[in-house]
Amino acid sequence: MNNKSIDRNSNLVSIGIIAGLFFIFGFVTWLNGALIPLLQSVCQLTAPQAYLVTVTFYIAYTITAIPVSSVLNKTGYKRGMSLGLLIMAIGSVLFIPAAHTRTYSLFLFALFVMGTGLTLLQTASNPYIVLIGSEKSAAVRISLMGLLNKGAGILAPILFTTIVFSGVSSISTEHFNSIPLAEKLAELNTLSSKLIDLYSAMAAILFALALSISISPLPEVETDSQTTKEKVEWKKALKYPQLTLGVVTLFFYVGAEVIAGDTIGLFGKQLGLANYTEFTAFTMFFMVIGYIIGMVFIPKILSQEMALFCSGVFGLIVTLFILIIPTHTHFFAPLLLKLGFLHPVPDVILMVGILGLANALVWPAIWPLALRGLGKYVNTGSAMLIMAISGGAILPYLYGLLGNVISPHYAYAILFPGYLLIAYYAFLNIRNNRTVM
């Protein structure tokens, strides 16, 4: 009885620590939505060039996932998380020379380093939160982590806008082209100084967290891959169909999530709207609602598989609405004001934000389904799932290219294949005798 109580208390402490980490890397990740339109103006970029922010940030997951898996097998989860935070802190420090010189390549390098740190952090923390308790309630625990992650995503663009853009009249390319050179340089120096202050504070917090995790009571979770001396074989892990298709599904899902969160600001800017650097908060707001729904209904009322199926179908419906709704209608503006939104937006922007509701339960559902029954290949499977985050690098960039060819509005059609695959993956799991609602 006492041992169970101790284990329960230990799990609660561990979940609390991991929850804090999810908040931190949610904050770091969803700053990109506000950073993209800023760098487009400051560095005079086209839309596809601006989306290199997401390419560089998320491609780090693919490039570094395999070596990160090897690192985790040697260090364990706890030391791996601490090391990931340390690398993220170094990436934040690199923003200082990037902002000082306003050199886009330095910004991209800093983002790559931060993405590398996040790869290590996510490869350790995601399977940790799955393995620390019952598999049936894994989606609930991941939903709690997602709630904090996306809560940070609401805060990040608003705080970014408040800190960086206070006292700045506009960051549009037209504005900078219309003012005298001396005034332009002065405004750019002000923006750079505020970016330096923001990322300096982030670096200090991340360094402190890395130290805190290293001395925390966070226990190691033992997996079969840690108790066996056998070399992890990637080819054998790929023989698990739930993992293989899960990786592909997660690739398209992350692409859809990043498109919904990181393109909404630049899309708003292209529509000539104000406060567009805050629009990522719309997507994160609806994701938070989705996570709350997941925590309430999964697994007591709704199975992980059925939640995933509903998410895919709902994503298809919302994407269709995005494409057919004109960019100038404000039918839902009065409702937004009643809900407390200070800046009502066109209906099409709201629909892009509502994609967050469709996306919220996908990540929490795919992870336990893809890792089910992997045994000693859990760490390998986790690294492969983390590699799938590269969808956040590739699909938003393709969206930007497609937007240049047709329009940013109709380029959202790129989301259809991903949501179809999400629904299909869920359907296969339901059909294969999984627990259904």
C-alpha cells in the first residue's frame, strides 16, 4: 500500500516536471508564428523565403533524431532532457548576434540549434509521459501536456507582440520603404534591441531549467531498450505497421499543425489586417479547447482511436470551409467580441484558427497507438516519430510556394491529404479490434 502511494506521488511529481517542460518548448515553438512576418519585413523576404523559418526549425528533427536516439540510450531520459534545454539555451544566445546584425542566415542557424535541442527534449519527454502510467490513459496525460504546450502558444505571440512591437507603428514592407533611411534604421535598431532582450531572457531561463532538471527528483523510466544489451535495429522497428504508418501520419499531421499555427499571421498580413502577429493565438486557443475535450472524454467516453478519426474528419470539413469562405466576410465578428477577443477577424482567418480544434487530439492519440507493443524498440520508435516532425518543415514551405502560384487562401487545399490519412490511420486501428467507444 505504501509502495503504491510512493509510486503515485513520484508519478505526480514527474508529470508536474514534464508539464513545465512542455510549456517551455511550446512557448519557444510557437514564437515562430510571430517571428515569420517580422523577419519577412526586416530582412526583405518573399513568403517562401520567410517560411524557411519553419523549414530550418523543423528539419532539425529529421537530421538529429537518429543521433539523439543514441544519446538517449546512453544518458537516459533525465540527463537527455537537461542536455536538450542546454542546447536550446545556446540557440537563444545565438539570436543575439543574429538580431544585432539582422542577418537572416544567422537567424536560421539559431533556429536550427533550438530545433536540435527540442528534438532531444521531445524524444525524451514524449515516451516518458506515455510510459509513466497506464497505456489507456496515455492520451489523457499527453493531452494535459498539450494543454500546457498550446497554452504557452497562446501566450507566446501576444507577449512577443507586446514586447517587440510596443512603440513601433508598423513592420510592413510598405512602411519601411516609405520612410527616410535614417528613420528606417532607427526603427530596425529598436526592433533588434527588443529581440535581443527577449531571447536573452529566454536563454537565462533555459540555462536555469537545464540545471534544475539535472538535480531534480525526476526518476528514470526503465524500458526494454534500456535493459537489453542488443543494438537497436531500425529495420526491425519498421516491421511494426502501427509504427510505420504512424510515422507517415504524424508527418502530415505536424505539417497541418504548423500550417494552421505559423501561416495564419502572414496570411493575415497579406490580407492587410492589423495585429496579425497575434493570430497564432487563435489557433492555440482552439487547440487548448480540443485538449480540454480530450482530457474530459478520453478514455471513459471516447477511445483514442475514435478521437483520432473524428479529428481527421473535422479537419477535412474545416479545410473545405476555408476554401469556400470569401476573405472579406465577418459573420462571426460579433460572437468573437462576446467571447472577449479584442480584434475580430475575417471568417476565413477564424476557420484557420479552428483547425487547432481539429489538430488538438491527433498528437496525443498517435503516440500511444504507434508505440503500442514495440518493447525494446520504444526509443527507436520514438526517434522515428520525432523525425516525422519534419512535416512541419516541408509542408508549410510547400504551402508558401503554392500560395505564390495560386493564392495564400486557396493554398490551404494542401491540408486535404493529411486529414484523409489521419482518418484512415484511425479507421485501421478501430477495425483491428482496438477498444472503441
